[in-house]
Amino acid sequence: TASVAAISKTFKVEQQEIVVAANAASKQLGISYGEALGFIEEGFVAGSNLNGELLDSAKEYGTFFNEAGLSAGSFFKVINEGAKQGIFSDKAIDSVKEAAIRLRELPKTTREAITAIGLDSEEITTLIAEKGIGAAIARVSEQLGTLKADSPEVGQGIADIFGGAGEDAGLGFLLSLKDINEETGSLIDSNNEYQVQQQKLLQINRELADVQVEISNALGGTGATLDSLNQGVGIFDEHDQLLAWNAKLGAVLGIPAHHLYVGAVFEALLDDLTAEMRFADLRDRSLFEDIAIHEADAGHIAVAINVTIDRIERKIAADTDQP
């Protein structure tokens, strides 16, 4: 799909890996493929892949979160927080998994740790029964935040509630779990300029992917991409500035390669053509076998297919022969 292609191009990951992760997350979390892909897309923009583990985590841990009664939103929020804090090897998710198991089963060491941090095991059991495991994890995290970070009680709580994974993840991450059940909306920080730029780039790549689908459809659904076409193709934005093109565009129209770059103005490219290839001729739709128009948020992108020098010259010759 266009979304998968856009994610792949923007974040330099293989399309197949994205599809596999989205399918797995969809089945494991009990959500639609589109919803899973949306979470993955948002995660990439929000920095959830800073540790390179977003897709692997999405494939491997959804079942546990679903069985624990934790939402898909919580799942991807935990992945995001772990990545932002530089936590590797799935320690962030593993620490949540450890806490969920221990708080449910309440072995002796965990009961003692709960008491040490100032809570009661009965309160935890009641929270799980009434509000789910996420509420219990959030309560423990909140309580840890009221204690001195270097206190023995905090150390005991981390070791015997969150286990070795929690120790590796660190107190900072564990304190963030107080919001594990909260619906915070988008993971994307609108005040983070880098994330905003990544979001814009993703949208541009999605629109270009949509255009390539239209090209493929225009060619009978052959799955063609810009570079696989035998024709010269250029894609321009609403300001007539070049967004994308294939290598044959310059060859077909005789435009020097160094004149083709993102932002090149259509009018300026016309100046590179021979005098016979008049502007009026290039604007004449009869020269084009197909015109695919893609409406984008910022305007439109027009793709001309099968623009060749021979066809232009035939058109000029035909006009010249007319009385």
C-alpha cells in the first residue's frame, strides 16, 4: 500500500518487514491491520525506532499485552518510552511483562516488596480485579515516585516487582509507567521540530506513493514504479516545482541531469528544451497518452506518461502541414 511504501522510504526499512509487523500486531492485539499500521507509522515519527527495535517488538509482544488486558495504545506507548530513554534488547517491555506476572501471582518476595514501598498486597489484588493489571502497575510506579530514588525500598521494589528487566530499564522508565493506562492521544510531539519534519516528509512520500499506484494503474496494473517506466516522468507540486522524476526524463526531453532536482521550476526546465519544443506544444494534452492527476493536501501532483521527443516532433510536423 501507499502507507507501507511511504514508511519504508521515509525511515529506510523494508516494506515486507513493515507488513509482517503490522499483521502480527493486528492479530496479537485484536485490532485491524490498518490500526496496527497506523500505530507503527506514528511510532516511527515519534522516535519509537531509535533503538532499532520497533518492528521486532510489534511482532513479538502484542499477545502478552492483550492477554494482560492492556490496550494497543499502551503497548506502543511503552515501546516509545523505552526507545526515547535509550533502552535496548526489549528490556522496557520485559519489565512490564515481569511486573504483570509478579503482581498477579504475588509470590512472597513480591508481597514483601509491595509492603516495603508502602502499599498493600490486597490493594493490588483489588485493583487488578476491578481495573486490570495496568492500574496495578501504574499504582506501583506512582508509589515508587514518592520515595527517594536511592533508597533500599525502591531497590527492593524494582528487583522484586519488575525483575532484572526492570533493573536494566532503570527507574526513570519505571516511573513513566504511572501513565500506562492513560490515553494520551498521539505519541508525536507537535513541539518537536524533527518529529514535525518527519511527519511532513512521510506525507510527501505517501502522496508520491499514491501517484506511483496511479501510474501502475494507468499501465494496466503492472506494478510499475517511476524508475521501471520506459517513459520520462516528472511529478510537480502545486507550485510547478519538481518533486520526483525518473532517470529517463532527462534523456527523453534532452534536459541535463544537473538541472533536475527537487524544487526545479517547470518553466525553467522548459528553457532547456529545443526551440521546436514550444511551451504550447508541451501543454497540449494531445501529446500525452495518459495524464494522471493526484490531489494532495497541499495542491496537486500531475504525472505525464509517454512524453517522448518523437511524439512531440510528430505533433509539430502535423501542425506545420496543416493549411
